Amino acid sequence: MKLCERAWLGDGRGSRGVAGFVLVVLATLLVVLSVEVVLQVRQYQRTGQGLIAVMNDTTRYRIDADTGLKLLNPRATRPAFRINSLGFRSNAVAPGPSGKVRIVVVGASTVMGELAATNESMFSARLERKLNEAAGGSRFEVVNAGIAGYRLDNQQTLIDRVIRPLAPDWIVVLPGFNDVSDFCTRARSDAPVPQRVPVFKMPDWWLSFNTVRRLTSFMRPPAPKSAAPVQGFDAAGYRQRMDSLLRVAMTAAPHVLVATNGRAFGAEQDATTQARLARSALSFANCLSPTGLIELYDSLNTVIEQSAKAAGVPLLDLARRVPRGEAFFGDATHFSPRGEELVSGLLFEALAQAGLKVERP
């Protein structure tokens, strides 16, 4: 009978093994949670973002309930980003006529001033100062409506739902390159790459997990690089979206100006320089080589030119007017302080040539 009991209950080794396993798991979880807490506090102190920001509604962005658009959060704790009630990195602006000439600049992170240290250093704010200095007063108001990550359809919705009620006199559209990311998404779905290590999806705020994922990226084979992507580029679809964007802009404001997209890297540079200057852009288009990205970016700018010409909208060709390299760009596509200043001057000239009266009355 005792032999059977020992066989049934065990001699205690099994229970000790289970208890030891449970302790190891709990200890591991405690270490992970401790590391996560340290990373979250450190990120919040440095950037004002992370899980703490999620919990107290001070994240950099939030989704607007009425439009479904991602907009900047006025409660965000990032001093360099002063956000108005509309979710723009700009001064307060009220609907309807303001008594000033209101110019709204639409685009993505380049317009938003991703690398601009303060609101005052963005090209939109510099443009406003230039216009008012030339006019000898405060006749002009430039609203920065750039939101990082925006594609053409987001910009169209923003113009139609948020900017139209502001009764702008001018809308300046600098579309950005974000639609390129969709090209690589389609390329990956068409030709999936087998993974030696699984790629798990976790919330962006889970810092410890995402840190481990980045550190183990070398264990996963890189995506194949394409040097000739234009064959797969849906130029017709991009043209339709660009045409639609300009049509909506032209119904929301009596005057529209569109600009091509500048960048730091180009075909005239050697391969090493291209790779270095394109690094930040390649992180969002990892199916492309630097030469492939150059070709695709040129294709987007060509479509923008064609769309502006068809709509009869004046064009500022920043792709050709802003010199490439590190003097005017802080990374692949975002302007340095010198770049912000140069673009503000180019916009001043383009608006004047397009009919904006900037002289003293």
C-alpha cells in the first residue's frame, strides 16, 4: 500500500521541480518588468513618450474621433512641439476668416519640422515672418498643418474636413514621400521572405521587447533589395490620388501652390554617399536599394509635376531648388536649419510669382 502511495504522490522531487520552474518564471518576469519600468521612465524623461504618456493621454499623437485622422496631441509633453487645439504644430487658429491672409501648408513630417528645434525655426514660421516683414505689419498668417506619416489620402481628408472650415486664402501642398512605404508593403506581400526567427508583433510602447527584437534583427534575413522598382510602381494610382488631392484643395481655397519633394541623396553622388544620406529613408522602404529609392522618388516627383500642370496649379520644384547633401538636410528628407531657411525663402518667391501681394500697401 505504501509503495502505491509513493508511486501516486511521488517522492517530492516532482513537486520541487515544478516549484523551481515556477520560481524561475517569476524571477524572469520580475527582471523583465523591472527593465521595462526603467526603460519606460527613461523614455518619458527624455521624450515624454511611452506607456506613461499613454496612461495620462500625453502621447505625441492621438486619433481624432470625428475624422479618424492621426493628429498631434495638444497635451503631449514635448516642449519643442507647441500644438494648437486642431492638432497642428502651429499657433492657435480659429475657423472662418481671420482678417489676415491665411496660408495653410499641408504635408507630412518634412512640413511638420521633424528635426526643427522649435516652432519658430520651421520654414512655415520663417515664411510668416518674411511675409509680414515685407508687408510692414501682420497681414499674413501661415498655419503649419504637417503631420508625420501622412500619405496623399490623409492630406486630402485633412484639407476637406479640418482645413476647409479655416477659410484659407492659400493652400500649399508639399506631399512628402510616405506613399513609397506602401510600395514595399506590396512587394513583401507578393514575395514573402522565410524567417529563421519569428517576428512577433507587440505594442509600440513595450520597450524591452522591441529592444530585443531590434538587437536580434541580424538573425533574420534582410529583405531583397530592388534597384529598379519603377516597373512595379503604380504611377497611375498615385496620379489619381494626387489629382484628387489637388481638386479638393482647389475647392477649399481660392489659391493653391504645390511643391515637389527635396531630398539629401541623388544619382549624382557616389554609392557610399548615397547609402549614407539615404539611411533614414531606407528604413521606411527596406525593399529598395539607394539607387532604387532614387528612381522611385524621382517618379513620384514627376507625377506631382504632371498633376500640378494638368490642374493649372503653380509648382515650386524643391527637388531641384534645394541642393542635395548635409548642408540643407538633417537626414534623408528632413530639412536642417539652413534648409528650413532656404525653403521659406523659396516659398516666399513662389507665392509672390503666383500672385500673392507681399509688398507694403
